[in-house]
Amino acid sequence: MLPIEVPSNFHVIAHRGASAYAPENTLPAFSLAKKMGAVEVELDTQLSSDGIVVVCHDKTLKRYNHGDREVEKLTSQVLLKLDMGLWFSPDFRATYMTSLEQLLDKFSTDFIYNIELKGEAASLTQSVYEVVKNAGLLDYSIFTSFSYEQLIRMRKVSNDCRLGWLVNVESFNDRIMRQCAELALFQLCPRADLVTKEMVQRGHSIVSDIRAWGVQGNPKRVQMLISSVVDSGCDGMTINWPDYCIKK
């Protein structure tokens, strides 16, 4: 039965906003997440060719019906005029791509931001950090990536920012534990269908926070994954359906 009860201290992180109901990574998706009671969100960042941090997941614009053009090869003037809603539903026509600055300016301290360094540009980390710092939201932000190299770059930018490593593994082996310690990571993020109690226990020996990603599929599978993530002892998860969970 929905919603599923989760522990009061469990982090329900709206994945790209309430992306099951509104186009991902857009202002309407984050506004809806807020209306649903979400206090934490996840979003994806890339760097335009003229150095503006934009909020977009895919490397190319194909899935959004704007062709095979790569985000990082386009200027912000082009990107921020793209309709990022129509591909999702006609109801979201004229919903435009947003910059990280615009997003933080609109929501400020309404959220804790899990900011994924999705792009490949070497200067992305510095640019993202500066936008967050200028918004006064460093204490409200966690910088995450699948790319360990991007996390290294972010650690060089800041000695004390919170970093999270997204991993796609069946166990936290010695190498992963060593790398976590080397960068003083705050967070490890395993895949929801792979996480186990043993992984969480081992991860907690090095990092403060374990949160899962990849809670997706049909409603029955999503409910199953929510329950298994909670049972594993994870501290939280990203989810497209933030309204599927209710705090005890």
C-alpha cells in the first residue's frame, strides 16, 4: 500500500525533482517536489560551452527531442531557450532548461541539494562550486558523481565540501574503501537493487551516509526496492516518486 512508511531520519530525495510527474531537472519538477513535502532533491549539472552551469542529465539532447547535439558544445544562450517540457507532455510546453544559478535563486534554503557532476568538462567542478558558494548554499549541498576523477577535482577546489560517490558494484571492496578514505568522502551511493546490509555496514565504517540510487521500474518493483533499501539500513535514496514515502 502507498505511501510506504520510512524511518523519520530516512532521506527521501526527489530525483531530478518529482520527475515521475513533471519533466526532469526543470523548475516545475522541483516545485512539485516541494509541494509533495520533499526537503531534499537531486539534480544533474553540465557546463555550457560559454561556462554556464546548466541543469541537464543526458550528454546529448536527443531524448528531449532536440537532436544529437551535445550539451557541453552549446552556448547557454541556446540551451536556456530549449523547451525541456514538451518531450514529457504537452501540458509542460514552454518549460525551459534552467541554470544552476536560477534553480538555487528560486528555491534557496527550501532544499538540501544533491548536485551530481554529470558533465565531463574539467572546469565543471570549479564552476559548480562557485555558483553554490555565491548562493550561500554550501551547507545545503552535497556534490556527487559517478566519476571519481570529478570528485578528485572537487576535493582540490574545497577541502571541506561534502562529496558523494555513485557506484555500480555488488560490494564495497578494499579499493573502494581506500578511495573513499583518500578523498574523505561523506557519502557512498550504491545501486538500489544491489545494496545489502553488509555493504551498508562496511560503508559506514568509512563514510557518514549511504544512500541508494536506481529506484525505478513499475509500481510493484518500486515498492519492493523502497522496502529493500530501508531494510538494508541505508540512510536514504533518490526516487522519482517522492510521494511514495511517508515519514513515521
